Amino acid sequence: MEEKRRARRMPIKLELGISELFKQDNVVIANVNEVIDVIDISKSGIGFSCKSEIPLGYYFDAKIQLPKKHFLTVLKIIRIEESDDGYLIGAEFVGLGDILSKNVDEYELELENK
């Protein structure tokens, strides 16, 4: 995926489930039941792969589990690319406060110290 993020990407291995997608106008796509493989994280969002195409501009709830901390957040789908195995998707954190972004900073320090 072409580098477009404002913050440094760090590799991570997470598996998340998306049960529903929503938009701000009360538009909901229920029963999505898609498993995604998160491949990188930054202070501004995540990159992940999945088998199904997920529409741009939709949001989903996620629990991000870092080695020493976890946090709940909302992610917005901002880009999608077709790949050999399905799709590579970029999603940005929505309303990630300073305290939560510190969790990502701490993860970055852990990676640098390994």
C-alpha cells in the first residue's frame, strides 16, 4: 500500500472482527461479520487486509490490543486497494485523544527497544 499516512507506520499483528459498518446519517450495514488482519498501526490509523470489499466512508468500532494496553476506538475507511488475496484497506482513527495516542507512542518505543 502506498505510504499516505501523516504518522510513522509500525508493523503489528492483530485480528479484529467487524460486525457492522455505519455512517453518520444513521446508515448501518449490519451482519458484516468480516475478520480483518491488521498489518500496521500509526497514531493516525491502521492498515489491514480482508477478503471482502468494505465501502469507503463507513465507520466501525474496534478494540485495539497492544502488548501492554488496549483501547476502544472508531475507525473510518479512507482507502481501499485490491490485492492478490482480497483487499488492502486504510482506516483512520476518529477522535483518538492525546491519552489514547500515547498508547501508540509507547508501542513505537517498545518496537525501537527490541
